[in-house]
Amino acid sequence: MHKSPISFRFIASGKDVITSVPSKLLCSMLSHIESTLHAKDILNIASSGQRRHIITHSAEQAAQRINRIGTAHSLYTYDFSTLYTKFIQSDLINEFKSTVDEAFTYISERDNTSIDHLKLCLKSGFIQRQHETNSILSKSDIYELIHWVVSITYVHNGDLTFHQTIGLPMGTNAAPLHANLGLYRHERDFVTSHDDTVISTFNAIRFIDDILLIDPHHSFYKHIVSTSDDIDPIYPSSLQLSQMSASTTEVGYLGTD
């Protein structure tokens, strides 16, 4: 109801869903992956000034990031109006695999160990043990889990059963991480495609599907919602992204001004 104009979408609920348990497991695994990428990004900022990880998890975290930036001019906010409903599942699976591979490669290089020896533990994160339990997964195990959770969604209504092939269920344990890591690679690739000196002024914050861009030199706003064939957008065209507000002084973001 907060959209203007008001839009409607089909909503199906259920209990005893077969994807609940694997979705919880994937949520835990992807949480470790995301925290690893964040740790990698902190080191990258120190060495190059590039921030590739723009994900935030709360209004408080967003406020802390904004305070560190200092006085801001040219503020823009954006919202993905069709994020969960327009994700192309095959593309999303590849996005997840890319982020998993990046995290495993980072830990392998940091700890000087083979990727083949690394596994991800449900409780403690990356380990090099060789135990075989349901809570310790290899990279290939995580790939299979991703494929299963993303692509196995069915809705049964009366005598009809529908297989969802575009979009993702909202409200699952892993749904926020689906959004965060599904968009991460596009943000990372955009940052790394620019010169360090230019991209050092790129300051953006994203909370799931809400983006705040601080763009004092008016360098990057055109890449968020691109209407020109000459400008490469950060995000895929299949996802509908709308500019919500723009100001030189203040904007509302995550319920704050």
C-alpha cells in the first residue's frame, strides 16, 4: 500500500513447506558468505579506496555509514519495485555461485590453503576439517543447495500445481540474503570496472531493495536508473528500479531523514 500507484500481487501462504529446512540451512551458509565478503571489502577499502560491499542490515548501520561520510550533497533514493517477483532464477543461481566462489577463493588465498580442503560450517564458518556431517558443506554442496532452494518452488491450488520459474518466494528465511547476494555481483563489477580515483567518490548504501546514493559530483546517479544506451546500468534491466527522491540537502531513507 506504500506504493503509488497502489499495486497488487498474488500472495500464497503455506505450512509444512518442504523448502523450509534447506532454506534455513542456506540462510546460515549465505550469512557466512556475506560476512566473508564484507571482511574482504574492509581490506580492499584500506588498499584501494574502493567499496564493493554496499549492503547494510539496519537503519542504524546505514546511519553509521552516512555519519562517516560526513556532509553530503546530491542525495538520491531508489526502490526496486519488482525485485523478488522479477529475479530470473537461472541468473540468480549464477550470481550466488559467483559470490560463493569469491568467498572461498578469498579464504583460500588468505589462509594459503586449497579450496578443495575448505568447507563451510553451519556454526563456525570456514574450516579445513574433513568431517562429513549435515552442517558442514563443501563448495559443491552449497552449489547444489542453492540450485535446489531457488528452483524448487511449487504452489498447489485446488487441482492445479504451478512451478515458479521467475521470481522468488518472499518471507522465507533466506529471502533477504537472496536479494543481498543476488545484487552484490552487479555492484562489485560496477565498482571494479572504474578507475580507483573515480570510484573512490562512489558512496551508496543498500538495505535489501532500498538504495541511498550520495553523489556530490553527479557522477553515478545515471548508472542507477539508466535511460540511455550509452550508459551501462549497474543492475540488470529485468529488475524495475525507480527513483523515489532526490535532494541537495536531505531525503528520507529507511524511515529516517
